[in-house]
Amino acid sequence: MAHHTENTIKVNIPAAQIWQVLADFSSVERFATTIKTSPIVGDINSGLGAKRLCTFNDGSSLVEEIIDFQDGQGFKMELSEFSLPLKSMFAEMGVKEIDANTSELYMSADFVVKGGPLGSLMGHLIMRPVMKGVFKKLLTGLAYHCVTGKRVEEKLPANNELSSIVIG
């Protein structure tokens, strides 16, 4: 059974400023609390067909390949070579302009868990809510990095540092 999860946040940042960071496909470790490195794999650095190897703080890794790319808006990725108990996973990240200084950031995933009915139950009860929380942290880290230029470490900055950036 396929599962879907998503999260969005509104931020006081122009969409073009966010896109500059998102379009740099090898920079996810600058704003994702769980990713240590994300070098490009192969000859394509950005856009359709670009691949990165994301290595997590715990030493595990996965490969993300852009399979749909909308310049200035977002991209869809196919994930592979992961240690998670998944048959397949696709993720999407993007930005939508609300007005000249405000944007909505979003991330979603569609995935199929191994293990038949038990795996499906695990996907629904455990993996979906965990991923939703991870997405919120990643999007919040993206917003913080876009404004400050600072790399987000394993823990997000304090709420008082984020309150003027993230509005919902």
C-alpha cells in the first residue's frame, strides 16, 4: 500500500531567495539537521537527472535523483539505495510565492513499505508521522539558512531565532 505525507510552512522570505538555495542540489546538508554530506553523483549538477548521495549523521545513506524539475518552483526526486525498509520512495520539494516577501515551502513523499500488511501498518502509524516531523525541521532549516547563511547543525536554532522567519 502506498503512503503519502507532506508538510508546508509559510515564511517571511521571497521565493527567489529560497529557490537560490533549493536549486543548489548539493547543498541540502546546509539546512537539513540529519544530513552530514550530499555530494553530486555523476556529471549533472542540477536540474533534471541530477543525483546526490545523502549521508546521514548516523552513517546511513541514500541516493536522490531529480526526475521532474520546474525551474524557480521545485523538483521531484526518486530515492534509492536506502537502508529503510521501503520498496520505493518519491519526494518533492518546492517553494510557492505568496507575495513579494512571503513564500510557502513544501515537502511531500510517497512511499511503499516492505513487509506486506505489517509493513503497511508500520508505514501508516510510524513512518508517515515521523517523516512529517522531519519535513517540518528540514523546511524550517531551509528558511533559517536562506535568511542567515548559517549552516543548520543537528538541532534547529531556538524558537526566538525562528519566530521572525517562520510565520506558520
